[in-house]
Amino acid sequence: MQLNRQNAHATTIGLTLYPPYPDGIFKNEVMRPYSYQNGGDWTWFGGRMVRQLIHYGYIEQAEHALTPMLQRVITNKGFYEWYTPDGRPRGSANFRGEAGILWVAIKELKSAKGKSR
């Protein structure tokens, strides 16, 4: 996940369809490479990956992966639907899917860190 993030020059591990499908493969122009679901960065997806890292005991990696997701919420003053790989917010600024998964991941990480002491 981190290698894909690095190769895409993305902010988080929330990439979808990476590597992206080439330009023109989808009839819908919004699906060009590194946009929307074709290589876009979605916190609702990345947050679920963080939860799995926690579940399997990769606590340090989970915290490392979660931090940029939280930082961009603070920086952009909102819970956006998705982000371009270079971190620009897109879609709704009140996306409850992002807010919800971040809340769950924070709670699970806090619990896991408390158990590891």
C-alpha cells in the first residue's frame, strides 16, 4: 500500500484502482487517470485499510497511515469525499463516509495502543 502511495505521489494509502486505467478507457470523462475512482485518494477506503493494519497488529504502520488522513481534514477544514493524489480535496466537504471511518479508526487505534502498554 505504501509503495503504491509512493509511486502515485499520493498523500495516503486510500488510492483506488492503482495503477489507474489509461485515459480514454472509460466513456465517463471524470474517470481519467488519477481522478475520482480511477486512482483518486479516498479516505473511506484508506481508513478501512488502517483498520486492518490495527486488526493484524501493525499499530505503528496504522498510525503512520492514519496521520496524513487526519492532517488533511484539519488543513482543508472539512471531510471531503475524495482527494487528488497531490492532496487537493474534491466532492462534498461534509462527506460522512470520511468522518465516520476516521472516527472508528481513531477509536480502534487508541484502544490497540492502550492494550500494547
